Amino acid sequence: MLGLRGPRLPSAGILLLLPFLLLPSHAAPAPHRASYKPVIVVHGLFDSSYSFRHLLEYINETHPGTVVTVLDLFDGRESLRPLWEQVQGFREAVAPIMAKAPQGVHLICYSQGGLVCRALLSVMDEHNVDSFISLSSPQMGQYGDTDYLKWLFPTSMRSNLYRICYSPWGQEFSICNYWHDPHHDDLYLNASSFLALINGERDHPNATAWRKNFLRVGHLVLIGGPDDGVITPWQSSFFGFYDANETVLEMEEQLVYLRDSFGLKTLLARGAIVRCPMAGIAHTAWHSNRTLYETCIEPWLS
């Protein structure tokens, strides 16, 4: 009869294998942890990549191995260039990063950079942004005197700045691209070459495609607070803004939301909008405050 057993191991062989057979289960190698998605950081007005050294440190501590790219474009005074010009430059920089990240990327975009990033989400047909983190950004525009404005337009106040900003010459400055005077709404709608377009407040041939692109985002994380001191009104960081009486209307009361002109209402309905208000943080401290990072940013860096 044919034997069904294989050849016996010599006793010495058994002795050699015993230490491995008796190893405790926890000695097995741990499974490889999935890597974190790449993070792209876009700076604000008059900033540079150096401003984000603390944020970079926090990400490296909590999400080791994350590839973080702080884009070094349109630094300092170059950040006053028209926003569509900046959008094109940042688009060329982020496209290859996205192409190498099939699982998606995260965008952290500060102040004016938040508007650049929102435009990127609109114009990029195949973007793969998982979380768009808007860090104290004037998403519904700016209507307030700041040191930046006083330096750029020393003889103008917010009540008459529309005369400059709503001219072809004024629209060559990034600040004027999102200047939103609630007392001159018709002029804003007709003259704004940037904010009125990405908000879908003015008809244009790309409106449908831009809305579809924007809705590709996984999460829209909005961060801001009452002690910001620059974004005016501060609720603009959450898509709130003044009416003609300078009463702040929240996002759900804005026409761009009610009409769902670029997708806000759809995003909220699917639970994709996260609002994270934080008091006690000045505008220049949003990207260096550790508590803010742990509360509002870190949870979304998967």
C-alpha cells in the first residue's frame, strides 16, 4: 500500500524548529499602516512658506510620514497679483501632486489663499481633494478697514473703496477681487472679476461645470472666529456676510446658498460641511495655534 505521509523530519530538525513554533502570537510583525494623504498648503496675503513652519511641525508630529507641500508661490507683494493669475500658477503646482496621489489630497488654505483654493476646486475637472480646510478665509468677501488696506490705499476708507475696487484698474489687485461692498451690490456684481464668478452670482458659460467640479470635494472644513481682527465680517469665513444694513446674515440666509449656485446647499445636505469656530485667535495666529490645529485641522488629515 502506498504511504500517504511525507518523509519524517529528523529529530534534530524538530529541535531546531521548536523555538519558532513556541513564539508568542504578539511576536508576529504588525501589519503595514496605510500612509496619510499628501497635504498641500496655500498661504495668504503677504505671506510665504516660512509662515507655516509651526503647522508643518504639528503635522509631522501627529501624522508622521505625511508628505506636506507648502507652495512657495506669489510670496510677499506678489500676493497682490490678480487672483485668476494666482489660480493658474497654483493649479500648475498642485496638478502633479494630485496626479501622484490616487487616494486624494488635503488642502489647507489660509486667508486669501482660501479663495485661491476654492477657485481651484471649481476649475480643475479631475481634482481629488478629500478635505478642503479653509483657514480664516473671507469666503463671502471682505468689507472692513485693515492695516493691509490702509497701506495699499492710504487715502481711501471702506465706504468709498468701491470707487477703486470696482474699476478695471482696481481689479488688478487681489484684495479688490474679493472686496464686497454691501451698499453697492449692483456695482459688485457687474465689476467683480473673481468672487462674483466663483460664487455663481453672475452668469458665465462655465457655471455648471464649475459647480460640478466643486462638488467633488469630500469635506469642506470652515475655520474662523470673532477675534480674528482682519476678516470683516468674521462670519465671512463661514459664508456669512452683511446685508445692506450691515446686519450679518449666516450662510443659510445667503442667496448663493438658497440658490445653491455653486453647491453649498448640496454639500451641507450630504453632511460635507464642517464649521469650527474658535474664539481668542488673532488673524496671524491661525496657522501656529496648537489647540486650533488639534481641534479643527488634525481630525481631517486622514
